[in-house]
Amino acid sequence: MRVACLTFWFYDYTIQMANELARHAEVLLLLPDYRSEEYVESIDPEVNVHIFGYSRYAGRPGPSGYPMLKEIVAAINDFGPDVVHFQVNNPMLCPLLPMLRKYPLVATFHDIEPHPGEDRLLDAGSLLYRLTLFVSRVMPDRIFVHGKALKENLVEKYRVPEQKVHVIPIGEHEVAPFVKFEQAGLEPDGPQVLFFGRIHHYKGLDCLIRAEPLISREVPGVRIVVAGTGEDFGRYREAVAGRDAFEVHNYRIPYEEGARLFQQASVVALPYLEASQSGVIPTAYGFKRPVVVTNVGGLPEAVDDGVTGYVVPPRDPESLARAIVALLKDPTACRRMGEQGYTKLKTDMAWSTISLTLLAVYNELVHAVDTEQKLPQTPVPKDVEERTSPGQTFNK
């Protein structure tokens, strides 16, 4: 089996996938030259790597990007894969996928539709994103998503055939780049809640801010750390002004600092209003920290409620506060759930487990293609052949 793994952005995720697949197959990993140097050292020596020129095109789908597309196609043709597996994350896929259609195509959707705030109908970027999602739904032979709820959405809302969609966990995405900076013996120096990652309306930071007085009343001295960047932070900064419980790091957090923040956290909160999945959950598990997540998208499927953390309703500050307080007031349960989250990460969510599903789907797809190619062609009846003039098309 020969597998080409292509991404324009999800470096860590695709590298981990390629590393594990390389234990069972020949793998070509295609990465863009933008920021790839940060990740090259984590690529298994058994993986064939091609870094293509992306940065000079700045991701613009158009004539200027055609040499890059030709480079990608040439590298894949030279490798001769049985399957091309790509991550849905860039508008350059729109012109690229038709160029690769001779190969069985497999897609991983990390988000199957725009998040609230990213779906402005008259915005050119939003329209291009929607086109990318559409092309990536239609062109592949098989699709992977990170949760049963997401599969149901694809099947019911977007009419993707059910047999085409498969579910896999998100895996240890963005765990290794943080954990390599783990400091021995570093622990929370008091009750601390961490909200980490991109900050946009759908992440529900407003809900955590409203929950804070309820948490502080039950757990005096609690610290709520908000770390990350995204949309304009002004309204959040105004909401937490003068509230001693909050500690804000409003910038892109380096991995080393992120490792410290996860280690110093007692619990990691994801009060999202909407979501497909989140790499914050496996990262929290990697540091043996329990999580409190909302029941949206694929989040609850990554959490064993009451075992590795708690699942609460979205837009409900009281329920969010109760779950966080329950963990902060019981350090023994907090540690136990963190340990159980780590175990889940290394079993159910491990790449060794995920790769079994990937390989099974690849093999089924390749077998289906081979069978289709070997099927005998139905002969054209003589009377039809005689009635069909040159230039006409006969559809069997």
C-alpha cells in the first residue's frame, strides 16, 4: 500500500498520521514550505517528504498558484500512490483535486461547515471557504470526520452518502509539541481554570466570564487563565476589568509557555457554543488534566462524562460553574480524571488505533476501484450500435 498524505496547514496532525501509517505502508508526506521547518524534526525517517513552494503564492487560488499545483501533482505522480489522503483546510484544493482525480481520494474534515462568524455570505473569503468545503465533499471517494454527530450532519444536511463517511477520533493532535516542554514537578499552586486557544465568539468565553462569580463564591482564590488570540479582545477585556480572578494572555501562545499553562491548570474549560472538534482536549489529556466541555459537535464524544471530565449544556453558566467547582473542590477526583484522560488518549485516541481504521478504509477503497476496473464491459447491442451515429454518446 502506498499512501500520499497532503496538507496545507494541519502540520502536527498530518505528520502524526503519516508517521503511524509508515509502520504499515509506504508514505509520501507533502507539506507547504510555510512554517514546516518547525515540524520537520518530528517526521519519522521512514516517511518520504516533499515540501512544496506555497509561501510565495500566499494561498491564492488562481493562475499564480498553478506552478505549485503542478509541483504537487508531479510529486504525487512520481510516487504513484494507491490512495491520496488530504486534510480539508485550504482553497487551493479547489483547482488541485480535479488534477488528482485519477487517484482514489480520501479527505479528513476537521470542520464540516463554517463556524458562526465565519459565514458572512458577501465576504469573498467566506465564499471561497464554502466552495472549498463543497468541492471537498463532492470529490473524495471517502471522508473521515471526528465524531458521529459530524457524520450525521454531513449525511442529513449535505446529503453525503452514509457509506462514504467514516468516524475517527482527533487523536493526539497538538500534544507532542506542547508535552516536549513539560517540566518535571510543575503542578498547580492553587485552584486554576484554563481557557486556551483561538478566541472567537463561538468558543463561549462570554459564558465562562459569566460563570466566574459563581465559581469564585464556591472556590475563593480561584484563577481563571485566558490564553490565546483571535477576534478583537476589547469587549472581553472590558468584561473582566477589575476582576481579580482573571489572568489574560492575549497573544499567540508559544508551545513552551502553553506547556506551563497546562501544567499549572487544575482543569481545562471548553465552554463552546458550537464546535466540530478541538485539539485542546487531547492536549489537556496529554498533561493529565480533566476537561469541562459543552455538549456541541464532536466534543462530548472525546470526553467520558464523569470519568475524564464533565459534559455540560452550552450557554449555561450555572452548569459550567457547577462542573468546574466540583473538580476544584475535589483534588483527588481531579487527579483521577486527569489520569483517566491520559489513558483514553493513549488507547481510544491513539494513532495506533486510528491507523487501523484508516488502513481498513484504504484497502476497501482500493479493492473497490480494482473490482470496478476489472468488471467486464457490457457489450453494446448490435441494433443500438447501428442506430448510434458517430459523435453520439451511448450511456449504459
